Amino acid sequence: MIEPPKNLAVIVVRWLARALSVLIILIFGMFALGEGFGPGPVETNEIILFIILLLSIAGIVYSFFNEKFGGLGTLAFGIVFVIVDGHFNFYFLFIPVTGILFLVSWFLSKEKKN
């Protein structure tokens, strides 16, 4: 007989964070491939935003292996991206929310061990 999960909240939050992460990575990949890199001039602000976005994506990927530090990195770079971007875009808030979900998952699983 299959045993029920020990803590359903940890499983739900962890898989919600992972599903959102995969969705963010796929959408970012689609935009990166679809937009391409043209020969036109690129502003310094765009380069900075691109680097911050890549770092937040790296944090998302690292969160699969280490929820605490990956979540912190994702949250930090996601907030920095939203601030540096200058104009409010609702969709970019999913990046820090993903970091928060990974941190909640880490915290709930840490409490489970104690």
C-alpha cells in the first residue's frame, strides 16, 4: 500500500515552484530564440537587464538542487530586475514569486526534519 505523503504542503509548494520555474525558463527561451540578436545597437540598460535576467534564471535552475540559496538568488535578482526595469510589468513578478515559493518549500521541509 502506498503511504500518504508526510507533509502535503511541502510537496505542493515544491512542485508549484518547479512548475512555475519550468514555465519561466520555457518562455524566456522562446523569447530569446524568437527575438534573436540583431545587428542593431543595444543600449547599456538593455545589457544590464539581460545580465540580471540571466542571473535570475540561473538562480531558478540552481533552486532545483539547493532550494535555500537558489531561492534567495532568484528572489534577489528578480527584485533587482523589477527595480532596474523602470516600468511595471506584472509578468516579471513571477520570477521573485518563484524564489519565494522555493524558500517556503525549503523552510517547510526544514521544519519537517526537526
